[in-house]
Amino acid sequence: MNEFAIFADATCDLSDDLRAKYNINCVKGHVTFPDGSQKDGICSWDGYDKDAFYKDLRKNPNGYSTSPASPEEFKEAFEPTLKEGKDILAICISTALSGTYNFMNQAKAELEKKYPDRKILVVDSLRFTTGFGLICVQASILRSEGKSIDEVYGWVEANKYNYHQCGYLDDLSFVAAKGRISKAKAFMGQLVGIKPFGEFDKNGLTTVLGQVKGDKAAIKGFIEYMKATIENPEDQIVFVATTNRMKQALVYKEAIEREIHPKEVIINEVYIQDAVNVGPGLMCSYYYGKRITDDLTYEKNLVQEIIKKL
């Protein structure tokens, strides 16, 4: 069985420690600042003043932009692994949000001509930030259990719709300014104390399923939603992702440990490559559960029933 490496783009938001633990390679992206300068988009705050960044981002959300690694940069990142005689499983952010999938495939096409005996498999995760990162972690776990690259690729393709997002982005006006949701939907995120309840949809985006008033009610509702949708929590790693909502994330983590009992709960920051587009105010859990329905009818009805009881 050939060895294989796992690659992800920088929107996976896996910290240095997590990437080292699970042996996941990360290909940096690019962040353009309001003054026109460009820096590396990495899974770390090294070299950045996080507080100053968020403060300025609030004032000037459209002054920042991001771009993925180019096909040539993916080619340069992949080639040393191929030279070592290893195959590559490359997993990327949802195609609904980025052209990364196409860029990875362009690099793949060039490299397979040069290394015809090597295999490069590319997966569109249809997820983003820590939800995408969690898929990469599971791929690494399967690899450590002796699964082949084809088996891991097949598992990810078959199970990516089972990865959930359960939480809020409490300033939808920010993502509206980025053109990612309508102004009407964003209005709910501007009302004091309203927490929009978001979940992944089949297209690799987030759909707001309802609104909850206040942090305590929101976390209580999230826990009920997780109980109804998670599978085999005792075997799972659950991530809680945050952009400048660490206090709330810690409360959420404790509630998940107390009520859901997963194998492990890890709080993970969203780094600059994603933070530019998400903005401040994200506090979500990511986990494996029931397959998400195509039209989210089950999930919407579930949230409405939960909200009635809060």
C-alpha cells in the first residue's frame, strides 16, 4: 500500500498543533489589506495583531480581501511529496465560496503528467473553516487506521454531508457587506441580543434556520439541536470555532461536555484567511451526525420546535 499525504488549503483553520498532531499539510493563501499590501493567509496569528485586525475590519470590511493559492503554488506545494513516492489526498474549502478546487485540479493535471505513477485525489469538502478542518482530521484518523487513499477519499465523499455546523454569527451585517447574504436577512443579526441559528446546506453555504434571543437561550438551543442530530458522540471530536467570542465559546464547550459527552471538545480559532470573510462574532460547533437533508426541511422544523420550548 502506497503512503499518502493529506493537504488542505489555509481555510481549514487547523492550528499548528493540530496539523502537527494529525500530520496535515496546509497550503497558504493570500490576504490583501486596505493599503494594497499582501500577506500570507495562514492557520496562525503569528505576524498579525489580532485585536487590531478585528478593530480595523469592523470599520472597513470591504478594504480586506482574500485569494487562494494559485495553481502554480499548489503545484509547488504538492511536488516534493510526489518526489518522495507518496500519493496525495487534497481537501479544499467549499466550491460555493472559492475557486480553490479548480486550482488544485489544475495543479493535479500538470503533476500527473510528470508523475504518472502517483495519485492525486481532490475533494470539495462543501464545508468551510473548522467544519472543513474536522473532515481533514477524520481523514487523518482513517489513514492512521491503515485505510488506503482510495478508501479515505471514498469515505469523505460519502460522508461530507454528515458534517454539521451549530451556532451563530451574531453580526450578519458584516457578511451582508461582503455580499454573502441579503440585507434583509442581515437585519436580524443587527437586533440587540438576536442570535441567528445557522447550519450547512447542500450547496456548501450556511442557511439561517431561526433566531434565538440571548446567549443562554442560544446555547441551550444549540445543545438540543446537537442531541437530535449528532451520532455516536462518545467516539467523536467536536470543534468549537470562534472569532472574538472566546468567552461564549468556553461556555458552549462546557455545555457540550456536560450534555453531549463527546470524546473530546476542542476550541479552535478562525484564522485570518477565513476571518476576513466571516468577521467577528462567530461561535459555532462542528461535528458528525445525521446526513443533512437536501432542502433542510427537517433541520428547520427541528429548530422551530426547539425555539418554542426555550
